[in-house]
Amino acid sequence: MFEKLQTFLEIDDEARSSAFALSQLLAPHFDRAIEEFYATVQEFDINPNVTHRTVPALKEKQKQHWLALFHSRFDDNFFSSISRIGVRHRDIELNPMWYVAGYTRLKMAFVDVIVRSDLHVVTKGQMVKTLDKYIAIDMALALSAYDAVILD
Ligand code: HEM
């Protein structure tokens, strides 16, 4: 199933090397982007489990997850992490609507970093495309874990 999804989204060697370059570009910006994300989640009062006490650990977990994703480390650890993300969000009764919208907010912050970089415009376009593919694969897998804990 995962192979099929990967092929469907055209996550090939070229996309994998673009994702790696993307992770390097984003690395210095993850902390601020994720911090702003949780600040907005709190501002909008989306879920009572996001508090000043839980945010530091969430920030770290989310950052590690993004790094594993962009490094295309699609191993058992990655799949367990994805599964946990889906299940934990379901357990805190986070409507998938917010999960999808949350991804979009993070994506907007990441696109800003790409746009403001001094990369060639064609490379910027390729990176945005890669970002889309990787977010789609991550979101699709986590959402499918909302209902099924075991991914085949
Ligand atoms: C409005 C949207 C979101 C809210 C309110 C939210 C809230 C939370 C909360 C409260 C937890 C802790 C659950 C627990 O263990 O009790 C959690 C876990 C987590 N969330 Fe979110 N989340 C949102 C969107 C996202 C998005 C877009 C990502 C992107 C990757 C993400 C990544 C994670 C990760 C990596 C964990 C840790 C899972 C683990 O324990 O391994 N979250 N989230």
C-alpha cells in the first residue's frame, strides 16, 4: 500500500534528494515555525491539550518527525510515529478538519522560507512541489491511522 502511495505521488529519487535539500533549508527555521504554529493553535483555542506545559515536548516530537519525513526515512520507526500521530490526535478528539488545516499553516510557513531563500526560481518551484508530496504522504498515512491502527 505504501509503495503504491509513494509511486502515485511520484516520490522518486529526484523527489527524495529535493526533500533532503529542503530539510537543510528548513532546519534553522523549524523551531520558530512550530512555535508559531502551537501559539496559533492556542490562540484559536482548538484543543485543550495544547498548553504551555505540553508544547515544549510537542515541539520537539514534531520537529523530529519532520526531519525523519524529509530524510525519507520510511522505516518502522517512521510508521510507528505516523500511527501514533493519528491515534493520539484521535484520542484527544482532534477533528481531522483541524489536523488538515494545521498542516496547511505549517506548509505556509515552510513555503515562506523557500520563497525568501536565494535559490533559483526553478529550484524553489521544485521544492514547493516536493513539500506538497511529502505533506500529502504524511497526512494521508496519519489520517488513515485515525481509523486503522495497522497500516498495510
Ligand atoms: C490544530 C492541529 C493540531 C493540534 C491541536 C495538535 C495537538 C496535539 C496534541 C495535544 C498532541 C499530544 C497528544 C498526546 O500524546 O496526548 C499531539 C501530538 C503530536 N502531534 Fe499534533 N496537533 C495538531 C496538528 C499536528 C500536525 C499538523 C502535525 C504535523 C506533523 C502534528 C504532529 C504531532 C506529533 C509528531 C505528535 C506526537 C505524537 C507522538 O506521541 O509520537 N500535529 N498533537
